[in-house]
Amino acid sequence: MAHTTVTAQVVIDAGLARYKDPAETQWADAELLVYLNKGIEYVFKMLVAARSDLATTVGSVTTSATQEFTIPDDLWGICPAGVSLNGITKPLGVATYEDKIRGGTTATSTDSKLYYLTADKIGLIPIPNATSAAAYTTLSVRYWKKPSALALSGNMPYLNIFNDAIAAFVDAMAFLRNQESAEIVLQIYNTLEQAVMLVIKNRTPEV
């Protein structure tokens, strides 16, 4: 199923919960979709922890002669050495917002060397001047892409590699619903984690 279009509806319909309840008298699609999205969210966090490229994307931010610029809406975090000015292969260094405060807000340069993040902005130190903004029109940003909650018609993420593990998670959460045991919920998440880590380990060459 990898590299093909597989929707959330297809994954739900192929699960044991739907097989046992084709008339949707016990579990509506909407309920199973909630479990599916929870599974996707957890897989994403594991991919970030493992620094897997499956959860990354590359975006661009248009620069100008100012200090801060709006970041992509789906940016969860920036990958190591993930920010560079177009035309410059060396990545920018990382600074904290406190570094920006200590450094002041008036120093400009044709050569920004550092970046920092706020809640919704990426900033450069020193501030780009007009010459810099003309020469380096964009920032290339490689970042962890936050998954959007899927509708039933939405396509499954991560090249469908984790569809089976997520489907098993959905079934387990559905069957658990009336028991509501925190211990069992933890076991279900642990099972998903083991399945995902096995895939990650085998996709990453050993050095």
C-alpha cells in the first residue's frame, strides 16, 4: 500500500472494529476517526524523537529588511541545521529569544548568522539590511511537519508505512471503549510504539 492514495476511510473500513460492526451500531466512523487521528499524532511524536525524515518537510520563508518573519502554520519544530539563506549552503546558527533581546534590535548587516524562534515568527540576527534582503530573498527551513487531523476522505500520512499499526491501534481503542482502564490504554500505546519503532529501526541504516 506504500506510495498509493489510501484514505482514513479505507483504513477504518479494513479494521476489525468495522468488520465486527458493519452497520455502525457500536462504533460510528466519526468515533473511529478520532482514534485514528490520535494514533497518527502519536506516530508523529515518535518520528520526531527518532529524528526520522518521514516527518520532515522543507519550506521557504520570504525575507525582507526586517528582523522577524511568519513561520509555516504546520511547523512543529526545526530540524538540526535546518535553516539557511538561499544561495548559502552553510546553515544559520541557533540563538534564543533572550539572545535577541541582549543583542538589541537595531544592528543590521548583509550577513545574518543566527536565527531564533518565537511562537509564530522566525527572526534573524543581525537584522537583514536592504542589501541582504535583495541578495537573500528566502530562508530555506527544514522542519518537523505537524500532522493535520484527517477527515474520512483525507489521505494517510507517512507513505502508508504505519497504516497497519494505526489500524490495530484504532481497533484496540474501539474494543476498550467500555472498559476505560488507564492501564490498558497505556498498553495499547506501548503496542503502537513497538510497531512503529520496529519500522523506524529497519528504515534507518546502521553506521
